[in-house]
Amino acid sequence: MMLEARELAIGYGSTEVGRGLNLDAGGGEILCLLGPNGCGKTTLFRTLLGLLPALSGAVLLGGKPISAQSRAEIARRIAYVPQAHAPPFPFEALEVVLMGRTARLGAFGQPGRQDRDIALTAMNRLGIADLVQRDYSRLSGGQRQLVLIARALAQEAPLIVMDEPTASLDFGNQAQVLAQITSLAQDEAKDGRGVILSTHDPDQAFALNAQVLLMKDGTSHAHGPAKDVLTGANLSAVYGIPVSVENTTSGRKVCLPKLEAQSAPTMTSDALTIA
């Protein structure tokens, strides 16, 4: 299953947020969206999921325009992990994970034993089996994020879109989630799932050996393998600060911003004059 964007313009109504965007992600591939706040990543996500209409260009899912597919068809092909989620009722964590089975059951279907087993397997895979009967609304932000990822796994979609999946996780859980993302893409039993995720940490793209779409002001600044795209020059241009990319003794690449306080502009007496 392939998700593609071709010369995509994104936005809300007549307000354009981004333009000229091209990407593709399929089974066994990881694509990281990187860029500063306000560059259009969330709007791009919503357009890729069919929640917002493209202003121009096209989003193709399995070779067909996503706009021509029903929500049920899309849900069977793409699972979505939001950055945050506030439940309207105090569901148990297992009940939240079971919601991922809705796309497979239909509007009035009820989850059976097999669905419960799939949900429990997803929770076990993420190391959160002990949360099965816990009140989801009372879990920590990091625990809720892991439950949402388990829900996406239970959906059994060939593509997973994740909006900053490690944003609320501690160091150990971040490493666990990144390991699971790699495992999903390398899963030989199902030919690997495609994963598209946004992150504010370019080091994660290196760790995942991912393809990268580096965005600035709603456009693609660079697109390709992390090792080619995440250069000091590109990162400095996009984030507006000096950045160097260095190799660790283990062979990993890391991005190091220059930590230098920015001086506030000096205000002259002329600037205070009111015309």
C-alpha cells in the first residue's frame, strides 16, 4: 500500500499553508517530517488523512485519489496516532485499544475474542499489558501515548501516521517507541508497515534510518535519505540557528545546535517617535 502526494497545496478554505509538496511512503518505509513550528506539518497530516481537502494537486492512497475513498476504506489502510487525546468518558485502556478494531468490524459490529486477542497482543508488544484495566483518563501522558500506538497496531492498517509520537514520553519510552517503529517497518511477516511521523528531533530520523521531508514555510526545503538531507547547512537554513552534524564514536550521527543567546535588538530614540 502506497500513500503519495503530488504537487500538493494545503490549507484551510482560501488560506494556503503549503504548496508544491511531493512525498511517498509504502510498506517497509519510514518517512519523517521535520521543520519548525508553523511550517505546515499538521496541516499536511490532515490532508494526507483525507480530513482536509487538497487546495490543488493530489493525495493518492493505493493509486486512487483519497478524496474518492470512504472513511471506512481509509481507516482500513491508514491508522493515525494523534499527538494528544482527551477521552470523553473514563474508558479502560484495553477498551481504547479495541477501538482500533472498529475499521474491521463495521459501524454496528461488536469486538469478539479474536479482536480482544489482537488488542492484547498490541499492548504486550509495547510493554503496557499492566495497563489493561486502568482508567485511560488517569494515565500519564506517556502511558496514554503508548495506548494510542497500541490502538493503531490493533487496527492492522498497512500504513501508520504518527503526529510527534514521542513528544510526551520519557527517555526510556522514547527509545522503546523508536525501536517499535523500526520493527514495524522491518516486520517480515507482513512485509513491513509504512510509517509517516513528525518529530522535532532530527536525531530520531538518523536513528530510524528514515527518509526525510524537511519543511520550511509550507514548502519542501529538502527531501531524501536522512544522511543526505540532514546536513548542517540545511538545518541551519530551516531553523535559523547554526547547527553542526557530527559523528559519535559509535558511528551515529547527531545534530548539535550552537547554544548562543540571541541579543534583543537595540531600540533607539527614533524608534520611539510616534508619527
